[in-house]
Amino acid sequence: MLENDELQAIKEMDFEAAFEALQENVKELEGEGLSLEESLKRYQRGQALARRCAELLEEAELQVRTLAAESTQPIETEE
């Protein structure tokens, strides 16, 4: 299981940092030489990073939808 400090650090990452860390994590998992225990830790970290990326993408999508909805509303003018 991941340490609370590491989970908190992941929760504070922006999308670019989380995605870069996820890519590095995948490279390490694909490489040779990791013990089973270390592989499991990397897998758990990867899952947490993937969740963070998904959360941030969902937030961005919501913002885009909100902006798109606002742009289709008629502009109010004073008469």
C-alpha cells in the first residue's frame, strides 16, 4: 500500500506532472529487475496516478462544457 505522503503528493499534482510520472512508472514496470514487491508498489502508484489524471480530465471536460453552454446563450443587451 502507498504511504499517505505519497498519495497526498499525487493528489496535489497537476495533469502534466501526474501524466509524466505515470509514463515513467510504466517504463519502470516494463523494465526488468524489479522484485515482485516493488512491482506491486509501482502498480499501485500507477493506479493512483491514472486516477489523478482521470479526475483532472473530468474537471477540464466539465469546464469546457460549461464554457460551451455559456457561449451558446444569447448575449443580454441593455435597451
